[in-house]
Amino acid sequence: MTKPIKAIVSGCAGRMGIELIRAISGSKDFILSAGIEKKHHPLLGKDAGMVAGVGELRVKISEERILENCSADLLIEFTQPEPTLAHLKIAQKRKLPAVVGTTGFSENQKQKLKQIAKTIPLLVSPNLSTGVNVLFFLVKQAVRLLGPGYDLEVIEAHHQLKKDAPSGTAMRLAEILAEARGWSLDQVACYHRQGITGARPKAQIGIQTIRAGDIVGEHTVLLAGIGERIELTHRAGSRQSFAQGALRASLWLINQPPGLYSMQDCLGIK
């Protein structure tokens, strides 16, 4: 019988971290090796399982330095770009594969991810939900099949506490649209419309953001032609799908050679 994968969850007291611990506690394929939070976090020292509501796991929430020496097979990272890169440097030294759901990386930080991936298996995705990654695939196919006579828009909605906007998922959808049309997203992205804007340019991708209440995550791609439109939408009812996707990605990544991967690679639909 294969031994369970010993996983470190970084950002374990956040919304996604808690959902990951719940998923790990209910999986035969994983055990929680360590739960990491930033220095001075109010839940440091608490049992990670108790915080997640799954009962005692005998794994205390610890500062980031535990990453250097705890027993582990894999790192799952859901924090912010700067701490993520710092944690990945340690994972690189330890030759630990890493699944990263952190969003908001700058172009310079993305280049650093590519460098790290030369020595460890690294899967980075703005959204680890299987459904969202199927949406990525469908959007690409829809643009290709419909041709140039359709306007392209992305609308996303998240809870009031989300820190980055537009979401990483919305930006990936916009990138897919731009790539399918052969455009540079920097040149065609429109994040704001107000006043007398004039007619909509044909080479434009609208990316609109909603922040309200406790919306887990909603993404719609609108492809509008003359006389018809197609709307492709993914709505998350809970974060459970993201956590299950992260574990699916982890099971796949643990057997891969060093390299930079996406959830599309994991699903075989790239």
C-alpha cells in the first residue's frame, strides 16, 4: 500500500487553508505534516485540525521557519506573492514539489517562478478547481470556432474581503481570449468604462470586477455577436472544489520531473 503524502499547507488559517485541511483530513492519500502561518498570527500554536473544525490532528499551526526541517513530501501554498516566493526557495533547497494557488504575481515574480521550476516540480494555477480549468479549455475552443465577429468580455465576482482585483482567474481567462485572437492583453484590456466612451473597439477585452458580500467566486466569459451571444459561466458554491482540485494536482505533481506546470497539464487538456 502506498504511503500517504505528507503535505505542508502554507496559509493554513486562511479560507483556502482551512478548506485544504478539511480535505486532507478526509483523504486516504494525504496526511497533514505542517500548517504554516506568518509570524505573530493569532492562531499560532493552535491545533490545525481544531481550527479547521475537523477535530484534533496533533499538528500545531507554526511559523514559516518550520518549513525548513519538518518531515514532508510536498508543499501546498495559498498565501501572497512575496511569502510564496520565499517559501518556494526553501522548497527548492529541500527538493519538495509545490502546488501554488497564490494569485497576483507580477511579471518579474513570474520569471522567478520559472527559475525555481527548473529544479523542482512546480504547479502554479490561479484557480485549482477542475471546473474552472475545464472553463479555460472551453473558452479557448469557443473563440476559435466562433471567429473574429464576436466581442469578448470577462465578468468576475468575489467576496468583499478579496485583496486582488481582477481575480487571477479572470486575468487567465482574459489571457486565453487574447492568445486565441493573437492580441497582446496589455494593449486590448479594458478595466474601466465611464462617461462618453464612444463605440467599442473591435480589438478590446473588457474585464469587469464585482466585490460584494460572501460570494465565493463567479466568472463569466461573454462572447457577443450580432443577433446572438454565448455566455460561459462557472460559479463556486464553496471552496471545497478548490481544495479537491489542489489535492488532485498534488497527486499528479508528486510523480512529475522538475518543470513549471498548470492545472491544464494535470487534466491533460492543455
